[in-house]
Amino acid sequence: MTVFTEYRDVQVSVDPHSESVTVSLRLPASALDAWRAITDPPQVRRWFGTLWGTLSVGATPRLDFGDGDFFGLVVRRLEPPHLVEYDWRFLGIAPPSTIRWTVRALDDVESEVSVTDRQPGRDRAETLELAGGWADFCTRLGRFVSTGAWSRYPWRDEIEASIVVAAPLDATTSLLDDSESWLPSFAPSMQVLDSGRVSRELLKLAIGRAEWETSTDATVRIRARNGETLLSAQHRGFRRLPIDEGAQRRVRQAAVGQWIRALEEGAARASVG
């Protein structure tokens, strides 16, 4: 499939089994300049995220987005100036994906950059959503290389976090029955104002402060995945809180850390049980 962007056409390929997505784009830059754009931390920071640590085989750098979101990386292959491959986990806890970047010279002033994201067990809906996300990231890369302009995402209003539980779905439904014992309290910035079980596999929460006219909302979900269970949380609405934008962002950052700890605790409890 092809996604038309403000930069230029971005080619997107999804494999039939939905395990991998490949996005390619043509850049008005030499292969060496393209390589630097995807591996040099000061350049990566301008279109993707802040890269803490080095890209060397065996290294474990971190790609940080400045709003609480990050990927933990493990570098597997590095062949300058045309290939870098690493495994990454979103928030350090999500199922791992293997990311491979390749750079191919087209001539002295143009190159092609491709990125492939592979994760066994990913379903079709996740894969198609991911394809759109990578197309947007590559558009931002193209904008940065073409103009030098800052092309990063602003901070996100939504938190999405997930972790694999080493137990089948039927053995994990009790997690949502006993959610108060492991879900975040969100203190001191917020608190859970209301919660309700929607189904055996879904819990909804309203999170904020009693004195606020609006609140954030979250869902906690469990679903079967490759004989195990995926425990996930979505939390949105930080931009509508009646506080200034800097405070909204800080509340979100704190909530990300609380969700990570809670999902790790929930997964540990379900695995032991």
C-alpha cells in the first residue's frame, strides 16, 4: 500500500501474516547523511526521540519521547553505513519487536531508507495501525532531512501500555476482580474517582480530582495472545485537565511510571497464581 504524505510518497508493505511492516522512503540526501539521520543522537532527537546511550552491538540505549513514553533497546546488528537492527520494548515492558533500518544509495545525492518492524503474534488491526505510525515517523524523517526543521511529535494525550502475562486468559480474569490491590492510586496528582467492570475482560476507570469538572479516563483489558495473556491499559484525557499544559504533561509523565509498575505487579501476580 502507498501512503501519500506532505513530504512525498511513502511506500508501506504489510506481510500476509501481519507479523511485519516495512516502510520505505526516498531522501534527498546521500546514503551517509541518511545514515547519520537515523543513528546520530543529535539528529535522531530532532525528528524521532532522544537517544540515550550508544548504538553499538550489545548496548542497551533508550529512545525517550519526553512525555513519559520511551522504548528500551537492545542493539543486535550494526553495519555502518547501511544497516542497524535492534530489539525494542515500549515502556520497557511491552512484547518485543525487532526493528531493522537499512540505507541504500541511489546516487550521490539521493538515498532510500527502509525500516522493518517485526513482532510474531501481532494481529492484523495492530499491524495496520502500526503501518500508519511508521509512515508518519518516516514522513517526519523526510521533513527533517529536507529542511533541517524540528519534526518531533508533540507530547501525546494518550498512554498505551501492555505486558505479556505468562498464563492463559482463563487464569488471569481474577486480576480485574482484584484490581484495587495492584492498579495505580495515581497519588498525589490524581485519584481513581470511579471504576466499573464492563465485561470479564474489560475494566473502565475515571481518574482525576473531586474538585475538577473533568477527569481522565482509562481502560484495563486482558486478551488471549499466543497461549498467554496480554494485559494492557489505555489512559487518555490529560489535555482536558483544568491545569496549565506544563502541569498536564507532568501528570502524564507520573502516570506512565505508575502504569508500568502496576502492570508489572499485575503480571507477576497472575503468573504466580
